[in-house]
Amino acid sequence: MPTPLQTRVTELLGCDYPILQTGMGWVATPELVAAVCNAGAFGFLAAATIPPEKVEAAILEVKKLTDRPFGVNFLMDAPGADVISDAVIRQRIRAAGYNRAPNADLIQKLKEGGVVCVPTCGAVKHAPKAEKLGADIIIVQGGEGGGHTGSTPTSLLAPASADAVSVPVVAAGGFHDGRGLVAALALGAEGVAMGTRFLMTAESPVPDITLERYLKAGMNDIVLSTALDGMPQRMIANELLRKLESAGPIRKLWMAFQNALALRRETGASLPDLLQSGLAMRRNQKLTNAQMIMAANAPILARIGVADGDPVRGYLASGTVAGVIDDHPTCEALVGRIMKEAEQTLSRLCR
């Protein structure tokens, strides 16, 4: 018999439970994605921080670790987006995740290849546009979410977005347990997406020294700042943030230029490719020239924080929810716990 925990999202994605793991750069590795999928949820491989020509190898690595369907998340305005799309279609990946600057031609190509299209939006007005471009599922991230985020709380964004579109909506920002999943369903969403909660699991690649910062953070330690790249980012306050907030504009631009060169080395993109990507991002997100240049800060400083294990000099993107998380379970234990609590919550409400 169908239950509220079986939704259009589980049907479209082929997963057991309406729980999605977001495509966090440097964190959503093949090992984490496979562990999430093996637990019955749905994981997205983070392709935005992998050189495009190596994404297919990463996809094959996930396939070695799980026979469950999974997704690939990437940036459609970044160099090599067409290469990644081709790999997704060739490998018959279930879903493609994307956010900024959706490309209508790429979306159509993915849909023709049988790929479920799952963009992330941060404002109600963006959801109908995403649906019109071909979205099959829309993740809506409220202000509680980590990284780039808006100001609308998930409790308001989710129901308004669900009312604005006919495709299923998945709520993100502030979720970590079964009660939250049931709340999201009550708000009109058909699932939840979690980043920070999966970052803080046993299969996450985040080094212990960085994980300790997340485990010790209280909700007041997780702040919203524009110091990193000129756009609102939610993160754990640390030494890097204090340094950025006290730096002058010239120092910030010099740091961004150095990080752009580092990003070029990481992704293999040429300088013209990076410039073209930056101009597309500026046009689609209405950024200033300074914000466009500073955009290189986030991926490189995130690598330093969550991949290299330097929580002093690195950027620690985090949802507010980290302030109430104090454990480090396996993905299997976490997903099982969430679903058990969701079923108990539904049973209690019915009584």
C-alpha cells in the first residue's frame, strides 16, 4: 500500500526513500554517493570539482560500489559542461543536478537521453522558470542551507514553490531527521535534500580535524557572509572568515586572482574558458565585475577546508543544522534512523 513516504520523487529517481544527498564539491565523492544509495536514499556525485574529462571515470567508480541509481551534479555554465553531459547520457545516469545558469540546450539533450533533470532554486520565482526549461524535480533551498543561499526560510519557500509548479519539489535547508522529513511533506514537498548532514557521516571524505569544527559548531557559530565572493554564503565562522572580513578590496581581488589560477590547474580549464564561464555567470546571476572575479574563491577555499583538512585557512560551508548535530553515523545508520523516526512521527500524528 502506498505511504506518504513513497512519493513522485522516489518513483522518478528509483530510490527507496525520499532523501537526497546534495552534490557538495570535494565532499560528494564516489564513496559517499555509493554509501547513500546503498542505504536507500539518492546521492549526487559532485562533478563541478572534477576535471570534465575525468568525470566518466568517477561515474564508473560509483558503479563499482553500488548497483543503485544515482545522479551527477555539475555547473552548466562551467567549461566542459557538454563533456559531462555526454558522459551522463552515455553511462545512463538516472539524474543530473544543476543550479546557476541553466542551459536550455543541455537540459533538452539530457531529457532526450532519458536523464531526470533536477535543478536547485533559491527563490520561488525561479521554480516556474526551471519547470519551463524542463525540470522533472526541483530542489528548493531555504536560507538555512549551506553555501550560497537566499534569505527565505525553507518553511516558506517550500510550500510557495510547490504551489507554483506541477513537478515535485524537494525541500533543502535545515533537515537532518525524520521529523523534518515529515514536516517537509506536510509543507507540500515530496522529499528532502541534505548536504551538511551527509557531510558529517562516516563515509564522508572530510578529514577529522575539519569534521571536529562541524561537530563543535553551535547555531550561533554558523553565519551568513558576503566576504568570500560578494554573494551571501552560509558557513562556519573561522579564522579565514575573520581575515576576509577585515581585508580591503584590493587584497580580496588579489586573493581571488590567485584562486582563479588554482582553479584553472584543478579543472584543466584554459583562461579563456574561465573568462567565458565568468561572463556567463555574471550575466545570468547579475553579478558585478568584482563578484565575478571573486567567484573563484569558493571552490578553492572549500578544497582547502574540507578536502585538504585545513579548517583555519579553508572555507567551511555549512547549513545552520550543523549546530544541532553531534554524531558521525554511517549513511546506512543515518538513513535508517531518519525513516524509522518519520514512520513513528506519522503514526503519532495519526493517533
